[in-house]
Amino acid sequence: MGLHKILRILVAILSVLGVIFLVRIIGEGDEAIKAAAAAGDSAIVDPMAYVAYIVLGIILVFVVFFVLKNLVTHTASLKGTLIGVGLFAAILIVSYAVSGGDPMEYKYNNKLATETESHMAGAGLIAFYILIITAAASMLLSGVKKMIK
């Protein structure tokens, strides 16, 4: 049996399970689900979440597999990919180096956030700002180049 048939059967099974669990959730109603959640019972929603986790896991496996396969088979694009990954890593390193520990105390999950958690959050924000500015600048430059030609 080919991979295509196996995947079709897996998709069919997950689809049927998803529909069954969705009908069960809709059948219970919002108030029953909210009351159960307030009591700490999530048995109504859990099976649907597990189906979603399985689908996400399958997608991640296939994405990683085909990306690595493409990198190995098309070595011409490997250089550009490695440059992109290196630049992204450099942005993360610079962001971590630039962000400092925050002397303020923040609550996180009813606990005080540690200095490391604060440092990582700051680094993530700085990396986001760098990446968004880079994306905006590249779109702007692309638009200007098209207008000039």
C-alpha cells in the first residue's frame, strides 16, 4: 500500500473523529462546557484537542522532512538558506545582548518573573522590532524599485 493511500486513510479517520467530537461539543452546549470548565472538568473538549495535536504533529513532521529533503536535493539553494538562518541567529544574539535585565518585578502565573525570564521577553521584543522594521524596509525598497523601473 502506497504512502498516498495510507495518508488518505489517516486523513479520513482524523476527519471523522474531528466531526464526531465537534458534534459532541455542540450537543453539550456552551453553558454545560463553561460549567464543566469552572469545575475543572475538560473531558468534553479534550478529545478534540488531542485530534488537533495529532494533526499538528503530523504537519510538523512532514514540513521538517520535506524542507530537509529539499535542502539535500537542491544544494544550490542551500547557501541562501544557510545565510538566512545565520542572519536570523545573529538577530537573536544581538537582541539578547542588547536587552538588559529589568529591575522591575513582574508577576507571571502568580509568581514573580525571574530576571532571566524578563531578559528573554525583552530579547524577543527587540528581535520582533528588528524583524518588523526589516520587513517593512524590504517591502518599501521593493516598491520603490518597481516604481523606478
